[in-house]
Amino acid sequence: MVQLLTHARREAESGETFLEFRLDYLAKPMDGVAAITEFLAKEPDVVLLATCRRHQNHGKYNGSVDEQMRILEAAIDAGAKAVDVEIETGEVARNAVEHLRSKAWVILSYHNFGGTPAVEPILKRMTRIPADAYKLVTTAKKPSDSLRVLSLAQAHPKTPLIMLAMGESGLTSRVLATAFGGLYTYAAPNASEGTAPGQISARTLRQLYRVEKFGKAAKIFGVIADPVRHSISPAVHNRAFQSKRMDAVYLPFLVHTAQLKDYFSLAEKLPVSGFSVTIPHKQKVIRYLDIVDPLARRIGAVNTVWRKGGKWRGANTDVDGVLIPLKKKLDLPQANILVAGNGGAARSAAFALADAGANVSITGRNADRVRALAKLVDATAYTPDQAEAEYFDAIVHCTPLGMWPNVDQCFFKNRIPADVVFDMVYNPLETQLIKRAREEGKEVVPGLQMFVEQAVRQFEIFTGDNAPRAAMEKAALEALSQKTV
């Protein structure tokens, strides 16, 4: 009970005015009734929702339905303005539910922790029991599950609904719930973990996603990846929208390898105006696009998708992320540049530099892939040992070596064979490679510069407006300082 009160007071002090007390999380749920009285004595303007979910319905309370209803009624008498009653209890205690409704708001709730079944039959089942609002919560296993629950409010505008999907794939529904017509959404206390999978803090919802700022007509953007939780793109693009006072929101979409088709179904119907693409979708996404920029087609990878004239279009702004920072350090035509790596990032760098007139060399751990990429861009292929024995005007490092948490790793074991060192890794801000290069007096280009440049170009493609570069760079630095992955 002490912990409950501590968290509640902290949330009230931070400006929250609507809180849920989960009485079933207490060893003695009736202690929560006393906590409500004590809390409201000091915070009378806060609206409290009391919940005492039974163990059978994925709660923590092991008592009977009758005992559950007595606890909820006591919570109302203590000052709770609303109570949450699960559908399973409502179906066996209709009279008791109606009695509670005579004293407070009753939210009838349904939870499915296994997936997202057909939602219309569930809502029909729920509305057979009179309530003041209906809360339908499922678990998102794929991107389109969020849309299925969000669409309920639009299909039933006269029914007071709270709808969302749990899990990381359901984040979309938490952020967009109120814009789609839901009464409210759920968030975790700012100082603790949530009580449901995928729940994020109230501060994140308000400050990062600005759920109270964007409207029903807001444009929706995002990033698709797997994993996606580590991405700093939402922080950067949402700050840019805020800086330009745009009615738009940028979301992280968790899209597993086999879910691209399902994601495009979501993107069409939501609708999504544009999105960033990263691992593992940069190559496979091309098959779903109507128009692809010629350079992106040659690279074989797209990192930016947007919709124009009803068609999905793709480009690769990683090219800008490579060329713009390097042009500030040296003249690219005829410059001798070594690209370390043979994956998607290396392909983008190699094609961009070759098109800019540089003499490109490729090195990497996979000799066959290095030779294949070198052949595509008419470059020279080197083994890592051979590359260290040469000397170049610049190195562009495109492997994950040195990325958090393996921060002590470095592609070059002995000698860094260039005057300018560009590391695409941006977490940590100063990689082992960049640190060593600074110590040797070389010019460096940290990976964050590439990230910001490609994000700036994405913003301009998405919006047709000039990007607030300084705001985006500041947001990226702040986000990286808070990330642990």
C-alpha cells in the first residue's frame, strides 16, 4: 500500500489527473480502499478508477466474485469515480454490476492475452451487459492487429469505447486510441513498469508522441524494423514535427521478417503517409513499392518510403548520410576511399561514392560478398589485412563492430589506414574506432552525423518542407543519452 500511494502521489505531482488503482496487486486488496481515502484527502481533484481483477481473468485477486464486488463498492464509497469489471464477472453478477452503476461509472472490460480474435462478436457479447463504457484489449501479434481494435470506435461511434492492443506490436493502438475515438488510453506510471505487456509511460505518450496535441486528421509516419525498440527515429522525427508545428506523429512499427505484407495492409488503411525502413527490411520492401528511385534500385536497398498520388515510392537517403558529411572533409572525385563492410549499409556507401567519382575499395570479413560488391561498383577488393597495408584518403566503416553493447570491438586491429575516418555506428557516440582515430590525430566523422543527414532528407521527402536540422540533432543526442541499446 505504501508503494501504491508513493507512485500515485508522484503521478499527481507531475500533473496526472486520472489514475487507475490496481487493488488486486495488493496482498490485501481491501487495504487499497484505505489508500484511496488517504490519497484523495490530499488530491481531491484526481479521478480514480479502481480495478480488482480476478486471477481467473489474468488479474491477481484470488477471492470470489461476491468478495470482488464488495471491494469495488468499498472503493466507490472511498471516492473512486469509476470501477473496472471484467466481462466474465459481469456475466455472472449482472445485478451487482447494475448496483455499482448506480454509484459510479462501470467500465466493462475484456482482455485477450493470446492474440486478437474477431472483435465484432466480442463487442456484441459485451454490450449485452449495460455499462458506462466498454474496454476491449487484445494482444497484437502482427501490425494489422492494432488496426482491428482501433477500427472499432469508428464502426461504433455511439458506443463509449476504450480499445487497444497489448504487446510491442500494439504500441500503435496505444498512441492512436484517442485520435480514433477511444475515450482514453492506458500508460504506465512514469516511475515504474506498467501492468500490461507493451505499456509505456505517461510521460512518453505525452512528450514523445504528443497524444494530446495531434488530431484526427494528423498524418502518420513511422519506422519499420525488427527489433525497433532501440530506434531513435521516433524521438528525432517527432521533435521535428513539434518544431515545425505540424499535425503529425511518427511511430515505431515492429514488423517481423514475414510480416511486410501485413504491415502494408495496415499502412494502406491507417493510413500511413510515409515511413523509414531499417534492418531487416531494406531489400525486401522493394517488392511492395510502385516506384523506386534508380539509385536505390541499383543499390538494392530502400530506407525511405512515402505515398504520393496513391502510389508507394522508395528512395535511399543513406546516400545523403554518406556524401554530405564526407564532402565537408575532402573532394570526392578521384578520392581513394575504403568501404569496410559488405551489407546493406556498405552497398549504399559504395554506390554513392562511386557515383560521386571516388575511387572505391571494399574490404570485409566475407571475401565472397566483398568481391561481389566490388564487381558491382567497379571497385578493388581487399582482405582486412591487405586493406591495413594500404593507405586511403578516407575510410567509411559500415559493419556493426563497436556498436553497443560490444563497445570494445574495432574493425581495424592494428593500423587505421586513412586520414579521414567515418564510422556509421552512432551508439555509442564515440566508438572505439573514432576514439583511436582521434588519438592518432585523424579527422573523424561520427555516425550520428550520418543518421542526422539521412533523417533530414527523409523529413524533407515526407513533408515537402525544410527540416529543422538543429532540433533533430539535439533530439538525437538526447535520445542516445537515454538509450541502453
